[in-house]
Amino acid sequence: MKIACVSSEELVEGVYKVSLKGRLSIAGCDEIDIQFSGMTASPRKYIIVDISEVIFLSSLGIRMILLVARAVEGRGGKLVLLNPNQSIEKALKLSGIPEIITVSNTLSEAMVAIQRF
């Protein structure tokens, strides 16, 4: 039984949406870490990470997202988090993530944040 899964699609030329689902616990991160890193790797520079279906976010999950965001930004790109549920948004705020990574509640807001970059 899968604890977490990840999928990717190109929204418009050069902008990709990567969807994370499930529990981003130690086991969940182990299941998707390599796939997630690969789906956000070069030459992909503009990434929207849909976390609407993440039901648990551990410190390891936050670390995984932060490392990917830093790698994307290191290549001159931008990563935006999309549509966290209330408990995930609270965890992100408590760890200071919105100060580092843009968090948007709608896809249109996320697209504007990417385009402003």
C-alpha cells in the first residue's frame, strides 16, 4: 500500500504542476523523494507543487520540499506551493515556509506568482 505518490503535468510551456498526495511522513518521503526530485529537476524551472491532497506533513516532508525549492531557485527558477489544507497550512506557517516559498490558494494565484518572477 502506497503512503504517498507524486505525479506531474505541463500546464503551459515551461510551467509544470507536480501533485503530491498522501502522507509526507518518513515512509512517504522515502517513497517519493527521488521521483519528486526528478520531476522538478533541470530543465524545469517553473514548478507549482499541488499539496491539496497531502494529509500529513512531517518535518522530513517540509525538508524535502525546501530542498527542491532551493534547487529550483538555484537554477534561476521558482517553486510555488498550491492549495494546502488547513492543517498543512498551519504546519507550513509554524515552520516559516511562507517566508521562503510562495504559498497560493488557487492555481490562478500560483500562475501569477510564477509569471511575476
